[in-house]
Amino acid sequence: MTAATSPNQQFTVSHLNEDDFKTGGLRSYSSYRDLGVAMATNGVATAHVIRMIAPFSESFSQRHHHDVQLQLVYVLKGWFKSEFEGHGVQTMKEGSCWLQPPNIRHTVVGWSDDCELLEVILPAEHDTIIDG
């Protein structure tokens, strides 16, 4: 997709405001800060900061995958651990970045109490499928 063929996009900026972190998203153990990317790109992409708000529990570990075109995650604070199909358990620390290919099956297996992640996903609206 070139700039000439991409959907209209708008300039946006998001400054840190603690009140912008909201619960009720995909994961009950996280709060999310929407960065305004979905609205600015007309749904082409979304970006948010994910803050872990509960200590890790085995009950949060559920094998799943996301029907996306791109999913990129960057660790802002702390550490985050997942097991990825074909790649085993990976521990990502502050400054680590990973790309989850479309539909890769994975299971979250731990995080630090201070964990915060930046996640960028294409498209903004997508399905998460529990693998059972």
C-alpha cells in the first residue's frame, strides 16, 4: 500500500494522562490506554499501552491466537513471558520488542507486577480466538 492508495489518516498525539487507562478490555488483568491510532487511521491500525493491574495467576494462562495482519509488542517496563507455538517460552524484558505473526498460537505464562507494554495491531478491529 502506498501513501497514494492508503486510507485517509489524521494527525494525532496522545500525552500521558493516568485517567486514560481503562479496564474492561480483552484481558481482565490489564488496563489499557488507547493512543488514538485507530481513529486517526480509520481502523487501519490500533495502538495502546497495556498495564498489568493484577499479579500473574495460572488462571490467566489460556492458549489463543489473534486474527491480525500485524501484531508488534514492546516492553516499556518490567518483564512479560509467553510461550509461542514453535518457539517455546520467551521472556521479554524492558526494551524487548517482538512481532507475533498472524494467528500464531501463544499462552501468557507470567509478568512482573510493574509490567507495561506498547502494542500495535493491524487492523484495529480483529478477532481473538481461544484455542481450548
